[in-house]
Amino acid sequence: MKISILYSSKTGKTERVAKLIEEGVKRSGNIEVKTMNLDAVDKKFLQESEGIIFGTPTYYANISWEMKKWIDESSEFNLEGKLGAAFSTANSIAGGSDIALLTILNHLMVKGMLVYSGGVAFGKPKTHLGYVHINEIQENEDENARTFGERIANKVKQIF
Ligand SMILES: Cc1cc2nc3c(=O)[nH]c(=O)nc-3n(C[C@H](O)[C@H](O)[C@H](O)COP(=O)(O)O)c2cc1C
């Protein structure tokens, strides 16, 4: 089973969180995972993935233009029925990262993907829409990113 983690990142913060989430996916076990900048997507691996985790910096309380461009131009992939999840990084707690997550989930639904937040049922981190990493206050919360990755991987295995 495969999971792709796709991200855009200009100053490295979203990339760093993507790699933490990858660690969590690996911790789940029996999953091949690739973490890829949107500039360098392994198309075959992406198409073969049962799960795709999308990560974006929060720009003007929404997704990055790079993420929007990739989604708009990704019609070569058939993502129908795959499990999708989202994470975002932001500077401020009220900076609009939840809106960025909703925008990603919205786009994934248009593509026919199943969407999963990671859930609150398992307790902390309580990811209502997906994982949010606030740079100023979450410097020591890297484990939450790993746990998010592990939960998405567990759900992919449960469904597929
Ligand atoms: C053009 C631009 C717009 C941004 N807008 C927001 C914003 O609306 N809210 C916020 O909390 N942070 C905002 N930020 C900060 C970034 O979301 C934050 O630094 C992010 O972690 C950067 O990710 P990166 O290092 O992967 O590029 C903005 C940054 C840029 C460059």
C-alpha cells in the first residue's frame, strides 16, 4: 500500500512538517511513503497511492498559489476513491489555517476523493479538519505531526 505526501513550501516549514508526518506514516508500518514537493512529483507513485496527504503554507488565510495551481492542473491523475487528508502551517493561530484545510478538502471532494481529518475520537492532537502547525506556538509539538501521519496511514490500511 502507498501514501503520497504532497506539499508546497517556500521557506521550509511545511516541508519540515511533511517529513514529520512521513515519520508517522512509517511508524504505522506496511506502507510505502514518498514525500514530494509539488515541483517534483513521482507521477507513477502518486497514481498508485491509496492515500494522499496534501500540505500547504497558509497564504492570506488560504492555500498557497502553488497548491491551487497544482490542483487545477492535475487532471492527468485519477484520484477518485483515494483517501485524502490535509495539513497546513501558519504563523498565527487566527491566521486562517483552517480555511486552507477546508479549501484543500473541498478540492479533494470535487476530485471524488474520500476525505479524512485524522479525527478527534483518538484524543490529542484533536485534528478537526486536518493537522495545523502554528510556527510560533508549536515548536515542541512535532510528535503531533507524527501522530497525524500514523492515523492517516492506519485509516488507509483499514479502508484498502
Ligand atoms: C504570501 C504569504 C502570505 C501569508 N499569509 C499568512 C496568513 O494569512 N496567515 C498566517 O498565519 N500566516 C501567513 N503566512 C505565513 C506562512 O503561512 C508561514 O510562515 C508558513 O509556515 C510558511 O511555510 P513554508 O516555510 O513552508 O513556506 C504567509 C506567508 C506568505 C509568504
